[in-house]
Amino acid sequence: MLELGGQVVVVTGGNRGIGRATVLAMARAGASVAIAARDRAALEQVAREVEAAGRECLTVACDVADPASVEALGDSVLERFGRVDAVVGNAGVAGPTRPLHEITPDEWRECIATDLDGVFLTFRRFLSGLIERRRGSLIAVSSMTGKRPLWGRTPYAAAKMGVIGLVRTLALELGPYGIRVNSVCPGAVEGPRMARVIRAQAMAQGISESEARRHFTDPAALKRMVPADDVAAACVFLASEAAASITGEDLNVSAGMVMY
């Protein structure tokens, strides 16, 4: 039931981290994949990995905060594949790590525009086709920070909590059309981006990087960070028929950091 053979999946932010892992997991499950990100060179490298696995791949340079860019993404995907079965709204930025009174309006707007508006615009672009076919799966990558505080990350937390609200409400709207809408809430995902977050947390709070890292591991039930492949596996599950009765959910993949 986790087979995605014949499906077409769109993944935004598919050039690195969770996005790259999700693209490769979808391809291994049998899907053709369209991947979008601002960095075209990194997309091409991922595309080569997908094609080496024997799956079809389309790369599209796209800024998910720009409505015209997202519209063009949809045009390219539908011209190539004719339809879409699942969309993973993963593209995002970390945003600043500082107290709110030190965060500029431009920094706030950039984070909200990419992490929240980007999901809205991406999902919206593909809805008409999904509604017409009366099936499909929309998956947003939120965060455990959409459920619990993280010091100095107010724009990011607001955006990720907004994603959860978007997903729950859209699931209610689209249920009559047989379309499922869910979010995945990763914990601290091991990799370069998390290393930058830890460094910023350490600098902003005047603590060592090892202590900042422990803030992300010690409270977790499994006492560790999360591999990107584990988040990708959750996305494949939500795109598959194994999740046919699951909608409106926010699925934690947090090593037990968040249990609600």
C-alpha cells in the first residue's frame, strides 16, 4: 500500500535536506517527481539521482513566495505530466533567531511569505485539477515549532502554526472531493540547516553550541535528532493508499520531542 507507481508528485524545496530526501523516497516508491526550488543547480543534481533510480523527473526553478512563479511551476508540471496526484509543500526558510523586538518587519514578512504563504500558493495552484479528479493528497511540512515554543524564532513559529491551521481547515473543505490534506511536524532534523540553527541559538543565548544542541535532544524521548529520511518516509505514507482515511492530521516525526 506504500507503492506510488504511476503517481505524479510535486515537491517544493526539493533540492536539499527534507525535500531532497522526500524526492528520493517518492521516486523509490515508484512515483514520477517534479521538484521545485530557487537553486536550479542543486535541483539538477537531485534529478540525476531520481533518473538513476529509473524514475522520471522534472526540475523547475521556483520561488514559492511569488504567485507568478508558482503559477509557472504548475504550468510546467501539467504540461509535462498532465496531472498531479500529490503535492508536498516543503520549501521554507529558517528565519531570524533573535528576540521579537530585534526582528525587523522585512525579516518577519520574508519568513511568513515563504513558510506560510508558500504553502497556500502551492496548494492553491494544483487544487482545480485535484478537485476535478476527486482525489489526491496534499502534504505540508510544518514543524514541532508550530506546536511548542522555540526561543527567538517567533516568525518561524507563527508560520508553522499557521500551516497547521491551514491544513486542518483545508482538509475539511476538500474532504467531500476525496482529497486528503495533512502536515508533517519534524523535530530537529540532522543536517547543515539544523547546524546553523544551533549555532544561532548558541550565539543569541550566550551558550556553547553543545549546550544548544542538547536543548534539541535531551527533552526528546529518543534523546536524538531526526534523520531527514524519517520525515520523507512519513510523507510517502501520507501520499499512499495506506493513509486513505487520514486527513486533517499533523503527524509528529520528532523523536518524541512533541507528543500532541
